[in-house]
Amino acid sequence: MTEGSRRPSGRRGSRPAGRQLHTRVKTAKGRKLSSKLWLERQLNDPYVAEAKARGYRSRAAFKLLQIDEKHRILPKQGRVVDLGAAPGGWTQVALERCGPKGQVVAVDIQEMEPLEGAIVLKLDFLDEGADDAVKAALGGAADLVMSDMASPATGHAGTDHLRIMMLAETALHFALQVLAPGGAFLAKVLQGGSEKSLLDDLRRHFAQVRHVKPEASRKDSAELYVLATGFRP
């Protein structure tokens, strides 16, 4: 098994172990201020350091860990679909929590290094027939469909909101086709909440719908998640 295919072990807490000293990045020739600030933030982010220490591929793993600790959405021995999976942090958590008898299908338009125990599909989920490919890989009803899909930011809040809502609605359309009764749906949206049409669809098909923002989501980020549980076909 290669370094890239390793999955984290154990069921430790979802928060960094301790505080770290602040690191400042010197301005280098040719480096933009925005790049300097991004690098400085990464170096001083305790979740980035903790993800590296635990073998997670991204700090995003802690967002899913914290959501699952509170709402228990990752089923032991269950089937999970991870949309927008690359680089694989959420997939690693799903493998960890579902166990060796679970099944995890990870989907992304970008190349993603294999993960032991997961089925990794490189495809554009918006393409015609993509949902059929995921269903075939899944091989049965899903217990959880989760989407961390996002399109590149344009800097225009209205455009970014519309794009991410379209992705969330596409993920929900798929979830309604594959979820088992009692299943759950989790998708990224932006601050300000979800569109009324999406919430109305969720409330028609799920027992409970809420917005969640895990502690690992950066405070200055507009990122938010909509969580629906208790699927009613």
C-alpha cells in the first residue's frame, strides 16, 4: 500500500490537539500579497497541521468528523456516495466510520489518488449518464449522499451562490433516486442559507432539515452545509 492510498486509523477527536506558534511568511520577489496571506493562513491553521499529523488528505476531513459527531450520519457498514471528493478527506472519514464492511463511492471531475476500500470515479457529475455510472458502482441503495462540490469562485457573490445551489440541487436530484428509507443528505451551500425551492424539496422528502456550520469551517468563510435526515421515499 502506497503513502497516497493509506487511510487514517483510530477514532480520535475532531479537534486539533493543542495550540501552535504563529508563523509569519516573508514577502518574496514575485509573490503576490494574496499568495503570502494564503500561505501564512495555511501554516497557522491548526486543522491543516492536525490533518497532516493524522494522515488526512485535507483539513476538510474535520468538517465531516464534527458533523458526524453531532448528527451521526455516517452509517456503520453502510453505503455512502461522496460527490466532489478530491483530494479525499471526506472519503477517508467515511471509510473510517463505515468500517471494512461499508461501501464508499468517491466522485470528482479531478484526478484523485486511490484510497484502499473506496471506489474512486473520475467524471463530471453534471454530464449525462454520470449518475448511472455512480449507481452502478454503488450496487444498491445509499445510506448517505454527501456533496462538497463547488465551482471556482468568481468574486461575484450572486453568481457564486447560484452556481453552488445548482450543484446542491443536482446532488439532491441524485440522492432522491438512490437513498434508502431513513437515509441522509449533506451538501455545501453558502452563507445566507439555501434557496427556498431546495428547502421545499428537502422538507417534502426528509423528516428533518437544518443548516450546519462545523467548527472547522473558517469563520471568515461563507461556507455552510444543509443537512437532511430521515429520508421518506
